[in-house]
Amino acid sequence: MTKFLLAVHVLAAIITIGPVTVAASMFPAAARRVLAAPEDARSLAEVRTLHRICRIYAVIAVVVPVFGLATARSLQVLTSPWLLTSMALTAAAAAVLAGLVLPRQAAALAGLHGDPDARATSAVQRAAVQQAAVQRAVRQLAMYTGVFNLLWATVTVLMIVRPGSTTGA
């Protein structure tokens, strides 16, 4: 049973977290392309698709820690420091994704769709405010996506190296 749980855990991580990591990393550059050429419907569709991938796979990725905990319980390593650290980093990565990456993607997408700031009075002012807001969201998004990716890379290394593990790896 342990091998089955571990296999599902690893496959779920690859199949769900991989696409989120890639799509989140591609989003800032795609959003910048839309800013550079607002009339390009294909680039806007790409940004929408990347955001949708991030949202959907983030929800599905809940399977990863569920099977990870089941595997850890089966291996009787729930109190191991490397696992506790991995769990904390996983929670941090989920918080970064849900609290920082996805909302900024949504904000950038809304701005790219032409959701102008009501405080600006002229069309030119609205366009400038909108572009500045999108550029700010994209800059922040690139940083937060990097943090998200770094957290997952650290979790992956911990899962492979497992300091103090008794499995001989």
C-alpha cells in the first residue's frame, strides 16, 4: 500500500504542480506581450488560458499533500524534521499561490480586458492608469511566482534528499 500511495503522491505532484509552476512562470511575459500589443487577441487568449490553468490545477493539487500525508503515515515518518519542513514549505507555497499569485493574475487580466480606474476622467488618463496598474501587478506577479517556484523546488529537494531518513537515500 505504501508504494501505491507514494506513486500517487509523486504522480499527482508532477501532473498538478508542474503545470501550475510553468503556467505561472509564463504569465508575466504573456501579460507584457498584451501590454505591448493590446489589439492582439491571441496574446490575450494566452493570458486567459495561463490564468485558468493556474486556478484549476491549484485546486486539483490538493491531492498532493493528501497522498503525501497518507504516504508519510504509512512510512511512519510524520514527525521527521525534513517532512515537517516540507509540509510547512508546502503550506507556504499554497499561501503564496492562493494569496499573491492568483489574485495578481486576476488583477492583471482585468486590467488587460480594459477595466479602467473610475477615478481617471479622460480616456487617455484611464488608459495610462490601467497600463500602470497592469505593469505593477505583472512586476509583483513575477516576483511572487519566483518565490512560489523556489518553495516548490525546495520541497522537491527535501523529498529527494530526506535528511535523517532511514530509507538509505
